[in-house]
Amino acid sequence: MKDRDLKLDGYNISGNRYRELKYFCRQYREKQSLLRSITEVGSPPLSGGGSGKLSDKTASTAIRRTELQRDLEMIEQTAIEADAEIYTYILSNVADGVPWEYLGVPYSRATFYRRVRKFFWLLDKKK
């Protein structure tokens, strides 16, 4: 199934901004996995060193963990704000690209996508 962009002009969100928010959400599982991996004892060193970076590995790891947690919580809380009753379905849609047809959402397609649009509107305000 082709992944189509939502039309969010009525929410004052341009196509480019929508795609930025969409791909931020599509990194959700990646960020979960990375957070788990750097939380474990003896985790591999974080990549991306270079000049200007903190030399203290513990501090760098703590900062990265905080950033990842913040991003994950932002996505999760926004889904709950959009509709607490179906936030898990919203997460599956925005994080994994699973369309309404495969989710078994207890709402109509139109109602579900109204909630997804609301999710992106709320996320745009936060990010």
C-alpha cells in the first residue's frame, strides 16, 4: 500500500513541515531500540564523536538518553492528547505507517484520520 501524505493545509502545516514531523515519528522504534541499547550495562559507545563533543562518556550518554526519552515521550503524550482512547492505534499509524485498514480501530476511517491530523497539529505546536 502506498504511503500517502495527509493534507494539513487547514491546520497551517505545509507539506514539507508535515513530512518533517512524519519522519520524526517514523524514528520512534529506532529511538526506542537505541535507548534500550545505551541503557544496558556495557553498552557500545555512542558514535558521532569529533571535536567540540563532550569528552566524558557518562555525560554524553546521559545527554543522549535524555534526548531520546524526550522525543519518545513527546510522541506518546501527543498521541494521548489527540485521543486517549485510541492513542495506541495513532502510535502504530504515525510510528510504523500502519494504515487504518489494518489496525482494527473502533472508529470510522474519517474519524481516525481526523485524530491523526489533530496529532500532527499538536506535535507541530510542541516541536
